[in-house]
Amino acid sequence: MDMKKLMKQMQQAQAAAAKIQDDLAAKSVEGSASGLVTVTMNGHGKVTALKIKPEAVDPDDVEALEDLILVAVQDASAKADALQQDATRGLGIPGF
């Protein structure tokens, strides 16, 4: 295979991957638990916001709030993962 052609293809793949990373950073997803706790993440899966409705806070049942937060984080994380998979689909690069 021609080395110049191979290098050009690698540069194009790197540029495409950089654009995907930028696009993912600009996107956001929300995960929710019963509408009481909402977690916002960017397309990289980084938490950018957490909202807790007052009715979710019961000083006598902290464990319930912990569970709601966990469910909301897992929901948002699954959505961020789906964004990443959609963004990299068709690249044909192992690991993407």
C-alpha cells in the first residue's frame, strides 16, 4: 500500500475523531429518577448538573435520595453512551 495514501487516511481519521469529540462535548443528555432527581451529562459522560426537587429530600430516608441519584446518574450515563456509539458508528476504527 502507498505510504502517502495511508498517512492521508490516518490524518483524515484523526480529524474525524477530533470532530466527533468536539461534537460530543457540545451535546448533553438528561437522566431522571421519577422526575425527582435529574442529572445532566455531556456527550463524554461528564456530569454537568444535578437537580433535586425538594420533595425528594426526607431527612428520615436519606437512602431513598441516594437511590434516586444513582438511578438518575445511570440513566444519563446510558444515554451518553448511546450518543458516543451513534457518533462513532461507521468509522471502522477498532475501539470506537
